[in-house]
Amino acid sequence: MTEFLNFIDGAFVPSERRFDKRTPTSHAVIGTVHEASAAQVDAAVRAARAALDGPWGRMPVAKRVELLHAVADEINRRFDDFLAAELADTGKPRSLASHIDIPRGAANFKVFADIIKNVPTESFEMTTPDGGSAVNYAVRSPVGVVAVVCPWNLPLLLMTWKVGPALACGNTVIVKPSEETPATATLLGEVMNAVGIPPGVYNVVHGFGPQSAGEFLTRHPDIDAITFTGETRTGEAIMAAAAQGVRPVSFELGGKNAGIVFADADFDKAVAGITRSAFENCGQVCLGTERVYVQRPIFEKFVAALKAKAEALKIGPPNEPGVGLGPLISAEHRQKVLSYYRRAVEEGATVVTGGGVPDMPAALAEGHWVQPTIWTGLPESASVIREEIFGPCVHLAPFDTEEEVIALANATRYGLATTVWTENLGRAHRMARAVKVGICWINSWFLRDLRTAFGGSGASGIGREGGVHSLEFYTELRNVCIKL
Ligand code: NAD
């Protein structure tokens, strides 16, 4: 049984209140999480402020960069520990976490350390009314003490996606991991101490959202900025908290992403791509596609091919060879996903495959398993097509023209990502411009260059992170104007 302690000012700190951590594969309790009190959150904020005003704030950039490289190296050195922690917390397939979650978790520190070392600031010369001149240049300073509030679907990857650039820019952070996935954020505390990151630079407070660590942190008056990934309605609550004191926010929120497959697509690649975008990580990826539009001439063939792929996915625990689909994160989330499975039928869907719970061996019977599910035949007004489900399920609908599918794809308040499959170059460019999203993949999905802008339009988020765009949120630019 693991104890997940808070990490405050370089020390692991227990709390009086505790809650169970259950593993998704069997629902068994595997750990105890120490829920930070308001006083402990306050202690973390004070430690972060002291580090910002002290050793971290005074550290030369070159030294900071060196330390962040050391963090990445230490995560890689302890790769197996991080992998085991992530697998126990999420139940996702080992192949997925070992290729994406952990390596990206480490890379996030190196990429942003290198960016801060290499990106210049602007400078302008000007003439002045007296016939002289002046020179302007910008300096970057950290935004300050940053609250980092994280979801459970890609715990280490999404957390370091924020902590990496925040620390590279010279900020200090307090991380509030999801209550469902406390492990890797806690482990990262050990890494910070091992490589010599000063106490208070990286802090972790465990707990829930409302009336718990999430709210204590985001409402804390000495937090300078809040970066959040999670549900849109949580974003609304955090934005209200951020309004007190006019604190900036960076939000990566929910989605209801469309996949679009044209008849001229490379059929096999499109089927493989949509299989991933619909079912990877058991459908618990913000960028995933829960509604897919397929051009009519290939619609029936596509439905049959995706059905075959879904039915071939091996369901099972992380370490079983060949597993492609793990469990959902929690019993509560499983109830939500299954409620949509029922609702789809009530709303008149044809269930092409799935729609229920798989038979699992006795030891895994209490796990949070659901079948990968494909529907057809629903009207666009159906809740299954409008609302984010966050499960391994997808509705397929036929379309005829480019104009029609653009209108279908854009008929949502969300605007995170899309994946378009076509061999027609002109059409690919036209679609990329017409679909209202932050990220448009053509003939690919979840292919990420960390230097590119990442974020959503509409209800899918505020701001962009990634590459130099992260610097815009995690630093303040000060213009210096010198009369010559
Ligand atoms: P969630 O919003 O329920 O929780 C996210 C975090 O916010 C958790 O740490 C939670 O404890 C905390 N929280 C909840 N209420 C709070 C409050 N009132 N104040 C402060 N903190 C609060 O999201 P989740 O269920 O963990 O994650 C799934 C959601 O995240 C989906 O909607 C998904 O689309 C979204 N997501 C978006 C992206 C993206 O990049 N756009 C990436 C991953 C996940």
C-alpha cells in the first residue's frame, strides 16, 4: 500500500484527512492519498513565493537549464518507477505509457529548457521628436507563483507540459494532480530533490476540487497565474476564482472532436487512424474523436472495417501482452460512460458493436471495463453527438459534400482538434482553414511537435501553450525604452 504525501518546500508532508486510491483494473485500494488542508496549501504557496524571491529567482538561466535537463535525465533513469506508478494509477496499456506518457513527461523539461535558452526578445530603434533616437528592448520575467491543476487521463505528460515551461521561465509551481492519479506528481518530488532543485520550487498538494486543495489553491490570493487542464465546467469555476485579483489563466478544456474521412482517403490508413483517435487510452484523450463523418461512397465499408478493428482490440490489464484497451479511470466515470451507452440506444442508435461491459476474469471483474462501442443512425441533435463522453465510443455518420461536413464539424461549442483524411492536397488545405479548432491533423492524429501551438477554440480553452507560445503565458514582457 503506497502513501501519497504532499510535497511542500522540499519535504513530504502527511495530512490528517486521507482518501483511498483504487486501481482501475480491479477497483482494489492500492494507496492512501493525503488530502492537503487549507493551511497546507497556504504553506505550499508561501514556500513557492520564498523560492521565487530566493535561490530560484536569483539563479542564472544557464544553471536553471542545466537543472531541468537533470530532471529529465533523472525521470529517464527512474523510467521503470514512473511507468509502474502511471500503470497502477490509470490501468492504461504498458505499450502506451512506455511510448508516450513517460518519455514525453521527461522530454517536456528538456524542450522548454532549450527554448528559454535560445529564444530572443524583441528590440526596436526609433527616432524621437527632438531629432534624437531611442532604443527599446524587452526583458522577460517570470509571471510568479503558478497554480497547475491537472486531469487524470495523461497524468505525468499533461502535468510536465505545464511544469516544464513554468520552471524553465523561472516561475515556481504548486501542482494539484487529479485525485484519481496522485502517483507520478508525488514521485517527481523525489526527482526534484535528487537533482538539487531548491525547496519550494516544485510543490504538490493532493485533494479534490471544490472545498478541497483545488479550490484552496485557485482561490489563494498569492497565486499569480493559473494553468488548468480539465473539463470545461471546472474551467468556469476556476475562471471565477481567478477573477478575484485579475489573475491570468491558461485553459485546456474539453472537446467533441470530429473526424472527417473523404472517399479519396487512403482507406487502410484512415481506418487505422480513426481506430486510434476513437479508442486510444480507452477514449480518454481530449483530442479523441467521438463523432466521425465518412463520405457516403465508402461509408458502409468504413463502418465494417472500424467494427472489425474495435472487435479485435484486446481488453485487459497493462502488462498483458497485446492489450490495446485498458479500463476507464474510475467506477464513477464508468457509470457516466455507460449512461451514454444506454442513452444512445434510447435516442435510436444502431449499435454496430459494443454498448456494454466485457466479460473479464474473476480477479478483474470489479475493474472499470467497458466495451469499445460504435453507433450509427443518430440525428445530430442526439446527446451522444453533442456532449463529451470521454469513453471508447464513436458515432459514424455519412456526408456528401465538403461544405456539408464543414458545417457538421463546426456545429459545436467546442473547438479543440480534428483529424481529416484525404489524398487531395487542395481539399486538405481548404479543410484545415475551414474547421474551427486549435489543432487540425491531416492524415494523422496526435502527432505532436512540442514547439507548435497547442490549445482549443471556443469552449475548448483559452490561450495556447507549446514552444514559444508557452513563454507568453509563463513570462511577463517588460519593455525598456532608453533615450539615446
Ligand atoms: P476535471 O475538470 O474533473 O478535473 C481536473 C482537475 O481540476 C482535477 O485535479 C480536479 O480535482 C480539479 N478541480 C475540479 N473542480 C475544481 C474546482 N472547483 N477548483 C479547482 N480545481 C478543481 O477533469 P478530469 O475529469 O480530471 O479530466 C477530463 C477532462 O479534461 C475532459 O473534459 C477532457 O477533455 C479534459 N482534458 C482536456 C485537455 C486539453 O488539452 N484540452 C487534455 C486532457 C483532458
